Amino acid sequence: MGGSEQAYVKEAFDTNWIAPLGPNVNGFESAIANYLGNGVHVGALSSGTAAIHLGLEILGVSPGDEVICQSFTFSGSANPIAYLGATPVFVDSEANTWNICPKMLEEAIVDRIQNHRKPKAIIAVHLYGMPYDVDGVNAVAQKYDIPVLEDSAEALGSTYKGQNCGSLAEISILSFNGNKIITTSGGGALVAKNHEHVAKAIHLSTQARDEAPHYQHSKIGYNYRMSNVLAGIGRGQMEVLDQRVASRRANHEHYLNALGGLDGIEFLLEPPNVTSNRWLSCILTPSFEVREKLRLAMQEEMIESRPLWKPMHMQPVFKDCPKYTNGTSEELFYRGLCLPSGSNLTQADLDRVVAIIKKTY
Ligand SMILES: *Cc1c(COP(=O)(O)O)cnc(C)c1O
């Protein structure tokens, strides 16, 4: 925590705003909107997954539709497609960002249109904080007139050509889950330049209650609004977001300087005009066997590291979904490792990790 979170939470208690609305929710939303710029509006929600669910519904996704989704991601990106009775169509990554490949995206769209149906939306993800090729994805999306949902759950504080991730698509989402770069313990947000999208999200997130003195509903709604208590944590966290980004970037720099010279160890470098918040620091090893050797050596020392995300097209639950793959994300999954990446790691912690990797490698 940064320091002022408890004061905002105390304010919620002192003023008795213990509810899914109140001054902290409003204050958190405007802090995010100010940070992101680009004239965006923000609706604070109970999770990033909830934000994707509402975002897809607002983009018109309904039962029987298809939605294209980056395969290399966390399941929270794809599950809401299934909530809506739609089918995910998974598309593989490009090697230089690890995110959805614009060329394969176009191949997938052309094939879906010719042989099936036109996809309703595209979910692109800034995985580990590294921005996807926004211009490349947008060009394809515009050519076929399909809206993009920007999954920026891992990328608050990253930038693409000087603009903030989380403000780069028709609808963007953020997550404030406990593992993210800033957190409200659990939480998320839907972000859009179009004020109506955010108004709709807030309406749907509060059980879609119509304007009336009694409780009246013309639509199925959800209970997805953010608590005013948790939004207090979020207000405090926004004050230290830049520090968190600096810490995470320093972790990555430390690993890169110490391990970048090892033959066969690769890092994901920033393309021109792009900055990553370096939410997690990741390396690619030469093989699955080496990856496991490093992971287990660290585990011996009570240091947790993890394989990269297992692609969605390899998940048992999505095994029957259409997919357009070329082996890139599978290779990343087998050979990649997320190193300890917390904002509170000390130089001694980082040196310990580096020493174990060097010795084992
Ligand atoms: C965390 C995460 C989500 C979901 O966010 P929650 O707040 O945990 O529901 C979605 N997509 C990605 C890429 C994530 O990392």
C-alpha cells in the first residue's frame, strides 16, 4: 500500500458510505480518467472480468456470436465470451510483442467471414504490460468494421506512441485484482471515450434499474458495481501508480543487465515508441527442460517463479473452440518464465534471484 489508502477507507466509514456508490467511487473514477487522458470516461466495477462481460454486451455480443480473442492471455479475457453464450475464436501472438498478431488476426477474420460468420468483436491484450501493436490491430479492425475491446488489465501505466494503455480502443478495461500493478483487493473498470458506453455499463452493473420510484427492470442486469470502501483503496493507489511503474521497470532493468548476457536467455524488449509498465519481468529460456530446471532451482530456495500464461487454445475448457495458431504462444508457454516481480523487491532480493539463475544455468 502507498500510505493514504486507509485515510480514504476511514472516510468511507466516518461518512457511512458503505455501499457500491459514494464519494470514493466518484473520486477513483475521476483519478483514473485524469491519469488516462484522451477524454475518457470511467466506470468502476467489481472486477476486470465483469468489465469485459459488460463491454462485450455493450458491443452487441449475444448468443451464437463469435468473438476473436488473443489466445495468449489469462482466462479472465475469454470467459466472458462464454458467459454471453458466444464462441471464442482464438488467434495466436507475434514474437515481438507476445500479443495478438495483426496478420493472423486478418486471416482469421477473412476465414470466419467466408466460412462461418463475421466476428462481433476483437479482444486484444497488453500482456505483462507490453502494448500490443495498436496501429496494426486497429487497421484490421477498421477494414472489417469490427470493434476492439482493449484488455488493459495488466497494462495500467504502459504507453503506446505517448498515449496511455487503457484508452486506446472503443472500450477498454482495467483490473485492480490483488496481483495487478495497483489493487483494490478486487476490482476493475470499464473505460470509453463514448460517455454512453460508460453510462450503460454503470446501469447494467447496478441490476439495470429503470428510472422509477419503485424497482422496475426492462433488461437483465448484474451486480457488478465497485464498493465505496474498496474505491478508497483505489484512490490511495492512484497516488503511487507512477512509483509502482518505476519499481517494476527497475526490476526488469536489473534482470536484463544481470542476465541479458547469458547465451540463450531472451528478454522481451520494447518496440520503438512503446513503454511497458513491466508488470511482470519475464525471460525466455532455450527449452522447456531449462525453464523447468530454473523454476525448480528457485523453488528449492523458496522463491516462486511461474511459467508464462498457458494459451487459451491449449486449455481443456476451450479445446473445441476455433483457433488460428502458428506455434508462437505455445513456444512462449513452454520456454518462458515469470521472475519475481513485486514492487517491493529489494536489490538483495533481485541479486539472490539472479545468483540462483546464473548458477543453475
Ligand atoms: C487479471 C486479468 C483479467 C481479469 O481481471 P480480474 O479483475 O481479475 O477479474 C483479465 N485479463 C487479463 C489479461 C488479466 O491479467
